[in-house]
Amino acid sequence: MFRFLVLVFLLVPLIEIYFLIQVGEVIGAGWTIFAVVATAVIGAGLLRVQGASTLLRAQSNMQQGTLPAMEMMEGIALAASGMLLVTPGFFTDTFGFALLIPVIRQALIRKLFKQSHFTVHGQATYSQRGHMDSTIIEGEVVDENEDRHLR
């Protein structure tokens, strides 16, 4: 995993620099800077819309009493998308915009669920206000060792 991260942190900036130089040679430095800033602004707007949509679906699921597992993972994917879109460059923007497309994002999450070693079991119950319902069980703690020490 460490080698993978080192490789990513070395290769991604090199790829970004390469694409920035190539695009800059074709359209000029000023337009390249404008394009990088524009993709960040457009991405932020799309991210806000997708985030609100995901939040509404999560709230709807909680009101119906189901666990919003997909929506929680989509929130993480949208956060990653935001980080990729804010990073200057066209290479990271491509992946950031791909994560903003719901079909692609959900397909990647389903694939992650299938490959992972964790699953979501059961069903959480939520009240009308969106809070988890809980049952309070009162009890008493009895320490058997304490009774032995008193004798």
C-alpha cells in the first residue's frame, strides 16, 4: 500500500504537469489557467447539487427506516471528487468529474462493496424525526466476586 501511495504521489503531479504543458502549447498559458479555474468552479457547483441530492436520498431512507449505506458511501465519493476537482490539472479533474456522474459513482461503490470484506446486515430503525429509535432496558449489575469477599 505504501509503494502504491508513493507511486501515486510521484506520478500524478508528473502527469498533471505534462497535460498542462501540452494544453498550454495548444491554447496558450492564459487560457490554460482559465480552463483549470473554470473546471474547479463548475465542479464545485455540480458537487453542491450532487451532494444535496445524496443528502435528500439519505434522509428519505432514514425516514423509511432503512440504513442509507449507499448514500453514505456516495458522500465519501463526492468528498473525493471535490478534492480531485480542487487540485489544479486536467488529469485529476477527469476523475473528479467522473465521480460526479451518479451512474459511475454508484457502479464503483457497488464494485467496492462486492470486493470488500464487510457487509451491511440488518436494518436500523429511525423515528419520524430521523433519530434512531432505541429501547431502554433497565437492569442491575451483580458482581459475584463482591459477594465472596464479604463472607
